[in-house]
Amino acid sequence: MTFRSLLAGAAAILTIGAFGSAAAAGSYIVDAQANSSSGAGVGLPTINLSAGELFTVSVDPNDLWNAGALPRWSNANGLTGPLLATGTDDSGEPAGTLIGSNFGLWTEGNLTAPYGTLVGEIGSDFEVLGTSFSGPAWGAGTLNLFYWDSNSSDNTQFITASVVAVPEPATWAMMLLGMGAIGAGLRMTRRKDVVLGAA
């Protein structure tokens, strides 16, 4: 095994150490029916988190899902107020049609939130994620994603959520220091190769 291959291996180890497992980020399709918090729905498993570990979840605000008959379309923030069709959105309704409205709140477990909200679960505790979340994990374990609803039978469509674990500043510093050492080692190897080639 050459010095260069050892350095490459060290770089891979440092990167995994800094970002956790390879599954520390991903794009997940959350289905309003299959991943409903009630009925036959089950949570969609995403990344594993430590308690207090920072992570982000983002969803395009124009990405819509549905809780049944009109007007029950919403984005991941849930059924919180009037939403009009654009004519090109997921509802398929003509532009200007009222497709979403405030539908009230649903309580399940430890959480009360608007119907149609993207919700995360770690352990047995739920938290609202919506279209944009950035903060610490409220427990340790797998982050499961749900469509917040009391009845999954008439739900349709899905949203795509980007989930990313955020390395802590100390981890970034350690990774940058390690990468600097690897770079210095590669420069030394390159110089040695040049000197030996000239001899």
C-alpha cells in the first residue's frame, strides 16, 4: 500500500467522521396517504440523529399535497389559509380556483398542528417541520416524516423533502485541519517523486 493510498483512505475517514454516515443527507418523497400520521400511514424513515444534533429540512413551497375534497390542498406548512390554484400546480384545477383553506388543527401524541403539515418524529415525540426547518434534534434516533392528518383514506399526492444533518463548527474545524495535513502529505510525496525522477 502506497503513502498516497493511505492519505486517500484518511481523507475518506475524515469526511465520514465530519458528516456522520453516508445517509446524513438525502431527498425523500413523503406521500400524503402512505405517510399519514393516522389511519394506515407509517412514518418515512430518513436520517439518524443524536439528541441536540443540528439538522435542516426544506421543501419547495409550491410542492403541494392533498387531504381530500376541495379545498384541502396545501404545501408542507399545512392547511392554514386560502390557497388559489395557479393552473400549473399539482391540483390540476384552473387558475384562481380555491384549492386550500384553513382546516383547523389536529392533535396526536404530544403535538397539535394544522392538518396537512409536514411533521417529524424522533422516538415518540413529534415536531412541526413545514417547508423550512433548521434546529436541533429533540431526541436520539431516526427522523421519521409524516403528513399530519386524522384520516388517510382520501389523501393524495406527495412532497419532496431535503433533509441534511449539519456538522458542528468544531467538526468542521477538525475536518479542515485533517484535510490540510493530507494536502501537506501529498505535496511532500509529490516533491519526493520529482526528486527521485530527476536522479
